[in-house]
Amino acid sequence: MTLRRIPYIILAPGMILLILFLVLPLVSIIFPTFFDGGFTFANYFSFFMDEYNLGIFWRTIKISLIATLFCVVLGVPTAYYISQSPKKWRGLLMSITLFPLLTNSVVRSFAWITILGQGGIINNTLMKIGLISKPLTLLYTEFSITVGSVYLFLPLMVITLVGILENIDSEIMEAAETLGANRFIAFIKVILPLSVPGIIVGSILVFTGSMTAYTTPQLLGGNRNIMLATFMYQNATALGNWKGASVIAMIMIVATVIVMKLFDWVAKRIDKRGEASA
């Protein structure tokens, strides 16, 4: 046995498990969607020709992108604050950030039902102070799904960014302020560009999670605001349409890959711009 073969022997058990329990099941699900008496894209064409299906697809993309945007806007300053905190407080702040991840997503979704419902905290507060005369419809809307998705995946964005921002030398901010920039401008011009790799990775995690989430859209969106994950579940279980569910699964995979490539393209464009300005 040569030394060159040792890495392959070590990797072999893991590769076999991946092929048996990931690749083969995925192929067995996706393969039939392309064959109906011969190779065809008819199943996919019929999906996108249906206005109802198309509405679900665009709703899923829209909510996932909005949730990702809000996670970036909220996550970057939060992660920067944590990364610049003293070490004795940094661990506590990271624990607080991670704590929601330790709670089941069903429990977190029910918490938002209590908050956003017609008899919930928000409506009761607004009615008591006289801003509204009747409860607002906040629950079972695209708004409630977006709020739940942001709450669900914001910790992932923060954790990803903290690791990047911790490695940025604090003297860079001091240098920018010395040259006349205030802290906000220095943050936008210096820290934000340097945190782009973390933003891209975090955005991919948030978008993928939001697009494939089932519990949050089901509990907070109801039957009027179906997303692809809940639609796939309905096709597979309620309707017994496994081929239709497989088509939806393939569409979700392709859409996620396309968005990931777009994020990667944006990151490369930003890097080139930085190199040009340098």
C-alpha cells in the first residue's frame, strides 16, 4: 500500500455513506421528473405555466430575499458591536445570540403567533394607546413569514460575521477617523467592505434557510400564503403527488444554486472594485 492511497482509504467510508444516503436518494427523486415516456421538461413547463404555482415560486423568492436583506442590515452592526466588545462580555453576547437556536422552531413560531395575533401584544398595545381602533391583520401574511424568518436566521448571520469582524484590526477605524471620517462613515467605507466575505456566506445561509423552511411559513403564513416548502409537503402528503413534489424540490435546488452564484458574482465584483481603487 502506497502513501498516496491512504487519504483515499480514509475518505472512502464517508464517501460511501454520502453516496448511499444523499446522492442516490436525491437521484431517485429527481430522475423521474425528467422522464415520462422519454426525456422531457414537460413537468417543469407545466409547473411554471400555472399562475398559482408561479405565484408561490415568486412569493418564496421575494420573502427569502427580503429576510436576507433585513438579516444583513441588522446583523452587520450587531456583529461589529459584539466583535469590538471586551472579551469578558463577548462570550455572554455570543451566548445570547445563540440562545434562540437552542429553542425549537415550532416554539419560536408559536411565540410570534402570540405577538402578531389580533389579540396579541402588538395589537393590544396599539389599541390601548389609541393608534388603531380595530386589530391589524399581522398574522398569516407575508409580513409575518418575513418577521419569523428574520428572527429564525438572524443568529446565523451574526455568528458568521463575528468571526470575520474579529480579525479586522481596530486600528483601521482609528486611521479612518484620523483622516477626518466620523465613525459612521468609517464603518461604511472601511468595515463594511472588509466584511463582505462574511456577508456573502451569511446571506447564502439565510436565503437557503428561508427558502427551504417549512415550520415558520406553515404556522405564520397559513394556507393563504403558501411557500415552496409547504407546497411540496402538501403535494407529497395530502395529494400523494410525489412527482409534483419532486419537481418542486428540483426547482428549489436550482433556484438556490442560482442565487448562490449571484452572491458569489457580487462578491467578486466588489473585490475587483476594491483592487481597482487600491
